[in-house]
Amino acid sequence: MDPVYSKLTRCFAAVFPDLPATAISSASLESVPDWDSLATTNSVSLIAEEFQVQTEPEDLARLVSFNSILEYVNERLASRGSSDVS
């Protein structure tokens, strides 16, 4: 399995502990009732720490689903020339 996907799944499980594992990959702002501004802040903070990526404030509006965050993290890792997330 893709290590970025696996690590992001663990991040989501930490931020949304009541979210079933089977629902994580389809999670979005609209589908997760607990996804509010505090959850967004916690997610961004945890993802920045786990992946060692910086998130710009103007990018927050696009981080509205598991898939959009996965894409964002992959872009950030590619831009710094690293896909190592061991």
C-alpha cells in the first residue's frame, strides 16, 4: 500500500476517532459531522508534523476531503523532491 495513503489514513483516524476505518478514504467536510474548524486545524497540524510539509493559509480552502488532502500532501512531497514518508 502507498505509504502516504497509509500514514494519512492514520492521521484521519487520530483526528476523527469515531469515523469507521472503511469511511476514511471517502471522508469529506460534507460527510463527516465532526469536521469543523477545530478538526481542520488539528488535521493540518498533525499532517504537517507527520509529513514534514508546510501548509499555507490560502491552501486551507482546498483541504476539504481525504482525497484532496492526499493530493495536496503528494504535491508538497513532490515539490521538495521527496516521497519518503517512512
